[in-house]
Amino acid sequence: MGKTHGYQMLELHPDYGHCADNTGPPPEVGHRAIDCDAFGLFTDSDEEAAVTPKVKRSLPRRRAARSLLRRRRLAKSKARTMAKLGIFGVPAVLLMFFGVLHVMETIFGRTSLLWNAENIVAASWERATVSDSEVRKAIGNAQPIPCHSHNDYLQRTPLLDALRWGFTGVEADVWLFDDDLYVGHHKAALSRTQTFKSTYIDPLIDILTADTPEGEAPRCTGYGIYKVAPNQTLTLLVDLKTDGDRALQHVVQQTAKLRDMGCLSYWDGNKVIPREITLVATGNAPYDAIVANSTYRDVFYDAPLHALWEAPRSPISTSSPVYANNEKLDYGAAMATLQDGVISNYLDFNASTSYYASTSFLSTVGFVWRGHLSERQMAVIRGQIRGAKRRGLKARFWDVPTWPTSLRNHVWHVLIKEGADILSVDDLAAAAMQDWTVRVHDTSFEWFTKTKPD
């Protein structure tokens, strides 16, 4: 096509002539003036110069069609852009957020920047068994720590994971069905392959008798599970979920071999004789049945720590900025009167009847606001620990805050510093590495979570 005298000629068909505007000579005879804008050949000024009425009438429709086409193309382009953002943008934003969060925790000394080798090693224990000599060696060389594996049966390898990290206590929720004891958090989670005997009793027997010379009867020698600390006992906390009396009878029956081997700590009528395993009953445990024999006991009671609270040496402050007007919420149930079903004479809880003294941190101490414990909360903790120690019991707190990890580690640190004997935890690796006390670099930010003085 060419442009002559202001006209753009089309050679598409004999019936089509040339594009007409108001410049140059009029179209020749035998040709029709057409709207070249439909083919993208006109500018807006050319459109105004179209000469025939028919072309003038068609211009608005064609403009609308072009506008609609442009809008559709723009909409498709936006849709493709949004799809790309949805597929790649959202994950990228999430990774950036958690990356920044991790870096901030590293700056404040609450975690390590890179993966710790201990976390990788732990995964290889998923199918560990006591028959593996390397497993027994790792357990024997573990350094005992004052930590209790809460709901231990939920770990990848129950019992062995806790022992591998050096835990000195494990907990099993026990249900009595069909004359056998099953381990699980709820009834729906019970399995015939996970019994109290197969998960805890048999592995403990295998560990304790692994070094018994051939031909000799297996016997506990008092050297414990951890070779680096032969006098350290392992507390097996049995949480009875069903009928207490019947369930306790089955616990006594299934631990008979440990008893015959001399592996269970016991009360001889005058003092406690510590052995490799200390058996403690909680939950629906019948207190009267446990203390019935006054001359020999190898099952101890888990005393209610909140009932043992004793007044601090100085009056409790009433000027705390946290919950200053709500003592009930701040104290929880620490100083509440004992409810029905709880032994009224708490002086009965002593080393002859009990071993642990446990309580829910959230229920008795309360929620931790502003990243630190209030003065009155510290008074509650100190009073409970004081009451337990005066009776020769080991103070244990469960239901401790688990998130954020900096707050969890701070509470762990405070409890140990104030004299708690055992930490009830779910994250075994975090507790074992003691990341709440060990700095990962030289920078100190202790002021950030510093507890206010009592």
C-alpha cells in the first residue's frame, strides 16, 4: 500500500478503493472511501476527516470495540501478574518474615543462626532400639539434666529420646482396658502395640541388665542408667487416667521384675533408699492405697504443689504494675483453699509418701505478661518451692508457656534459678541444650528479659 495526495491506498480487493480524508483530491470513480482506522492506518485527526456518512456512523462502534479489546487484554495481563504473585510472592513474603524473625532471635541470643548438629542426629533415633549397642553407649554417656519429658510417649522414640538427651524423668499417661495398661494421650490414640510394659518397663529392664555377666541372675547394682552419674535415679511418672485403685494394682504387677531385681527406690520405714528407678503415681492415683504400708513403699505420690505454698519472708507487694487490681488472676489457685477430693492435711506430703510436688504453672502462677514475671508471681513461685523443699519434695512445674521461645526459655531459667528441681518440657532438644542460659555469641541482652526483684 502507498500514500498519495493524503490518501492511503489499499490493494486488498477490487471493491475496496482508498481511504479518504479531507486532504488531496476526492476518490476516483469506481472506488469507495473506507475507514482505514479499522486496520490501524488512521490517527484521530484522520478519523475526523472521514468523508462518507456511513463511515462517520461506524466510528463510535469501532472505537468502543477497540476500547473493549484493550480492557480485556489489560485484565488478562493483570490476572497473569496476580497469579504469578500468588504463586511466588506469598511464599517469598513468608520466608522473608520468618527469616527476619529468626535473625532477631539470633541477635537477642535466643537461638543459633544455623542448624545445630544435635538436631540432625536426633532424627536418626526414630527407629532406635535398646538392643543397639551404640544406643546403649549414647545413653550411658549422656549428661543427666534436671528435665522431665512431659507426655514422653508422643516423642519419636518414647523413653529412648529422653534418655539420649539425659533427662532424669519421663511421663506416661496410662489407661486400663482389658486387664492391660495402654499408653496414650486420649482414648482414641491408644494402640494395642503401645502398652506400658512394652514401651517403658521392658526397655528399662534391657538397659539395666545389658551388662549382666552371662549365667548370672539380672540384678541392679545401684549404678543407675547414666554411667557418668551412677547415683542419678530416673523418675518414671505414671499418670493414671482410669480407675485409680485397679490401675495402680496393674502398675505394681507389671513392675514386679524391676522390684525383684532391686531397681526401685523405696521407703523402708525410716528413710528413702534411692535406686535406679523411682516410681511416682499421679492423676487418679489413690493416695490412701499408696501410703497404706508404713514400712515399705516403692510407689510414691505426686503431691499438689499449689497446696504447699508458704508465705515468703517479706510481704507480697501490692504495687505490681501487672494485674495490680486482679489478685485472683495473678495468683491463680496458689493461695486458694483446697477443693473437694484433695487431701486436707497437706502435712502428710513428705518424703515418706511423695517424691514430686507438681502444679500447673498457668493455673497457679498465671499468664506471663510483658515478657517477665510480676513481683507477686515471683512470690507465688518462691512460696511453692519453699513449701516443697521444706517437706523434702522435688518441685515440678508443668503447663509452662511454650511460645514465644524467648519467653519459654526465660521462664525455664527463672524456675531453675529459684530452686525448682525439675523442668517439665515437651521440646527435649531445646531443654537439653540449655539454650536459655548459654549464650550463642558474646553479645548480652539480659536486660531484655530481666526479672524484676522481689
